[in-house]
Amino acid sequence: MNPKPGEIAFHLLQSDDLQVCIANYGARLVFVKHHNRDLLYGPKTTEGILTDECYCGAVCGRAANRIARGRFSLHGVTHQLAINNGNNHLHGGIAGFSHRTWSFLEADVSHLLLAYKSPDGEENYPGNLEVTATYRLAGSALTLLMQAQSDAPTIVNLTNHAYWNLAGEGSIDSHTLEVRASAYTPVDAENIPTGSVIPVQGTDFDLRTPVLLGERNSPAHPAAASGYDHNFVLPAAHKIQAAAVLSCPAAGRKLTVLTDAPGIQVYTGEYLPHRRGGVALEAQGFPNAVNVPHFPSVILNPGEIFRRSISWVIS
């Protein structure tokens, strides 16, 4: 079943409603086709995947999102990670899980189990970490379950970084987005959370009723005019909940994201090669959580199992 070491391989999941292609490089979603229309922004070829710098469809880790100055302390030991996003660490470093070749362990038409072993010291993270990612397809629902175990204290914050465009082309400006969060974590000039948790009510971050992304990304909404790249606080961490609903009325499609993560990062793709060609809805722990004690913990100790579930339902 497994390709040769270093070889990029693909696997296809199929149901009556969807076709889903997954690559072993980054355990990434390559396409999700609904009635033959691909709803994912990103490269489709081996060459394109290997040169992708936007994490399109990939599993990001060990720690998704940003860590301030790439530095954290764990049990009195300070760890310095790679600096690969301005002055900060992003999505696991220079060669995080998104840039590693995973193993295919089980595969059929409705599920794929991938695994990766991250050695102690990889990207300067402590502990040997064993990670699995299981994709399951049933009808119009695609679910990803990620698990991890370590032999030493470490940090883990996994997500999938798919960019969605329900029209299959063009901009996401014609999409509406609803995020079922009553609070968000504001950021500084380097997109690092300030540590505050702010109610969304009365702000441009109130997405509790659907907003048109093109309208929200306008001078009429100063805080959102340059696009969203912010973490929203979900109300029921560790319980499966509908976190976000993305709709494209012109295409007649709707995507519902369900997760047990404590937060969801909304990134409207301002820096994609095709600007705003897709929106990332990254279910994850809070950015820089290891350095903010009152944020939900991302520490994983020996004997514990990290679990994260993300489902995408298309209708």
C-alpha cells in the first residue's frame, strides 16, 4: 500500500456525493469534488504540492498557528523553535508536519489512515511524537480525526489548513460566513494574540449571523478591511459543535464545519497567489497558547492522548 520512501502518493475516497483526494505529503486534502466541482483552492499536482508555501489542505503541526518569537518554556526548560514568519514561529516551523511524507496504514474507498513519527528534537520540539490522521467519508460528510502521543512533555496543536471556495473558482467575496463564537482573541501588529478575550458584539468580528465576505472586507468595516486572520473562541470546547457555516448562494452550496477544538482561525487568504481565492477555517487551539496561561492548554504529557476532530459537511 505504501509508496517508496519520499515518494508522493495519492488516495481517492468516494461516496455518492463527494470525491476526495488525499496526498501523503502533509496528509493533505488535494481536492474535494461535489458534483465534479472542486471546492478546494490549492495545487493539484505533485510539483505544485512540493512547492506550495500556503499549507493548502495540509495537516499543520506540531503546533499550528503562531508562537511568539518561537520560544516557550516547559517544566523549567526553554525551547527555541525556528523563526519562519517574521519574528515568530508558524505552523510547526520550516519543515513541519505539512512538509513531511506520512505513511498510509489503512485505505479503502471510505477511509484513509495516515501516520507520522516525529523524532525528539525535530524542529526543536521535545519528545518523540507519534501522530495519526484518519479521514472518513460518508455521504456528504468528510471527517478528520487526529491523534498524538508523546514519550516526553511537549506541545501539540494540530489542524487542517484547507482553503474553501464553494464556487470552485474566482474570489470568496460572494460567499457568506457565519462563525458561532461570541468572543475572539485580538492580535498585535505581528498577529500574535494580546492575551485578551474580547466579546464580538458590536465589532467587525461579530459573525454570529452570516456576513458577506466581500462587503465585510471594505472601508465600511475598518477592523476587517484588510481581511480576517483571527482566532474565534468556540463556546463548547472538547464537545463536537457546529463552529462555522460558509455559503455560496450563487453556486447553491453550503459548508458546515464541526469540531471539538476550542477555537477556529478564520483566514480570508489575503496573501494567497490568487488573493482571496479561498478561505481557511482552521479548527485548532488558540495561537501562542503555550505562552498564555489562561488560554486552553496545548501541553501533552506522556500517557495522555491528544485528539482533535474536524468534520466538513457539504449541502
